[in-house]
Amino acid sequence: MTAEIPDFKPFATVPLPSGEHRIATSVTVSDRSLESVIKELHDCEINAGVQTYYPDGLRVWLGDQFNGLVASAHIGPDDAGWLSDGTVARRLHEAALRFYPGGEYASRFAA
């Protein structure tokens, strides 16, 4: 007997909360690429996502549709961070440190 895997419908099953945080109203720069942050989150078993969402801009989150969202945020199309390298990487990194302080990801960056 095999288990049935439900269809992947992240916004049908876990809508983004209306209280999500707005980020990148000013420019922030990270010295680490978005790819490296996502890879490190993945390696530490932290789920994350990034989605363009016309006309609202870009949405970024920690969590998934099966276990729920831990944190979410968005960058509006006119925000300064929209074209600034490092804004999304910094947000994901800071959120992971905040919401998983005792985890492997945070231990990699402990001072």
C-alpha cells in the first residue's frame, strides 16, 4: 500500500498571512548570494521560498505548505530593495536566525 501525496498547492493550502512584513523599503546589501543562503537553509533542513507575484512584487518566506509558514515578507515593485542585490538573502538569513536560534543554521553563524 502506497501513501498518496497531495497536490502541491502552496497558496491554496497555506495562504500568505495578511500581516506579512514589508521589506526593502530601503536598500540592504548582503555579502552572501541568495543561492548560497538558500543552499545553506536547505542543508540545515529549513524550507524557504521566493516567488514573484504580479502586481504585488516579490514574496519570500520560511516554511512550507505542509508544516505552515514561519515567516513571510514582501518587496513591493517600487521599493528600493527590488533591484538591490542581497535584500532577499539578508531577509531569509535574518529570519532563519530569529526563528531557529538553536538550530544548525544559527550555529554556523554564531559569533
